[in-house]
Amino acid sequence: MKQSAIFNWSGGKDSALALYKVEQAAQYEVLTLLTSVSEPYQRISMHGVRVDLLDQQAASIGLPCHKLFLPETPTMEAYEQHMTTTLRQLQSQGATVSIFGDIFLEDLRRYREEQLARLNIEAAFPLWGVPTTELIREFLDLGFKTITTCVNEKFLDQSFVGRVIDEDFLRDLPANVDPCGENGEFHTFVFDGPIFQQPIAFEKGEIVYRKYTPAPKTDDSGYDCGDENEPSPFDTGFWYCDLV
């Protein structure tokens, strides 16, 4: 019997590839996508993608999407309270597993597992431990298409935002940047691929710059909040490409 699962969906390439692998393995029944959304901006947290494009992704995938609405700069305590409330609600609907697209960040995995254990929910990581060069190659070979929506200025300049990830993009990446952006170097929006019934239509809008300061922490987990369903602690600036 399949376990019922929550799939933590950022709208980006790692979560898309992880969902593909989950569907292929047929081990879990995914009840819903779960996405953190900035309430004041109505955009996917960190990725900066509009909610209407998130809704189009979910409709094309054929799954409901539960949105976790967060304030602009939530503290760790506030984030955990919001997440706990949401997980308890989804747990009451039968969810016993929470699936993530994380690849190699040990502190982040440990944090997720510890938080979920308090609710008696299992954590699953379909991409864990696979070299990121292999993952990005598999992603492209499967026919997925994705565009960068956010780049961290500590690693990449403005020219990398709003680019479709292809061979040229990968060749242009500096040597210190992970090809999957696993360290928070960049974030993406997936608009086509084998998990979608039809491509997501969009146009590129303006490019904007935003500066972030660290959100206060209430524990010493030290986890990186650079991807799915987390508030941002970055003390850096980001270039965003708006998609409309």
C-alpha cells in the first residue's frame, strides 16, 4: 500500500526532477504540493514567481497546491509555527511522508527530519546524494525546461537572471557555483517537461534588485534557507526576473 505524501514544491528544477522520480517509482501517493508563498507579494518564497504561474504549474501537473502564506521576513519561530499548523492539517488528511528536492545539504536535511519527527511524519529525499552534475544532465535529457528567476549576487551577476538553463548556461557558470544551485546561488521556474500535461506560458518582465538581511533565528540549527518552503536568512542581494 502506498504511503500518502506531501510534496514540497518550489516550482524550480530540483523539485520538478524529484517529483518526476517519485511518479516513476510509484512508492507514494502525493496528496498535494506544498509551497511557501510571500503573503505581501503573492510570490513563491525566494524564487519570486507569481502565484498565478504556480497555479498553472499545479494544474498542468494535475495535483492540488496547498499554499503556506508567510510574512515578508518571518522569524524561525514564526515560520515553524506556520509550518506546524499546515502539516497538522495535511496530516489529518492522511499524509505520513513529506518529500523534498534537497541534494546534499546535511544540516538542512537534519533540520527537516527533526522537525517532522515531532509530528511523526517521515521525510523523503529522492535526489539525495546524487552528484549535481548528473542531476542537471538528467534534468535536461528528460526534456525539462527551466528559467532562472533569481540569482544571488554573491555568486552570479545580473546577466545570469532570466536565462533558460541549457548547455551555454552551464558552460558560463563560474567554477564555484553548483550546477543545480544547491547552495542558493540561483533559483528557477520550470515551464515544461514530462510531469506537465502542457507547457506553462509566460513572458519575461522587468529585472529588479532586492537586498535581504538575516531573519532572526530562535535555534542553532544553522540551516540554509535557500530553497523549498523556508524563510530567507541571507544577508545579500538578489537579482530577480519577473515572469508574467
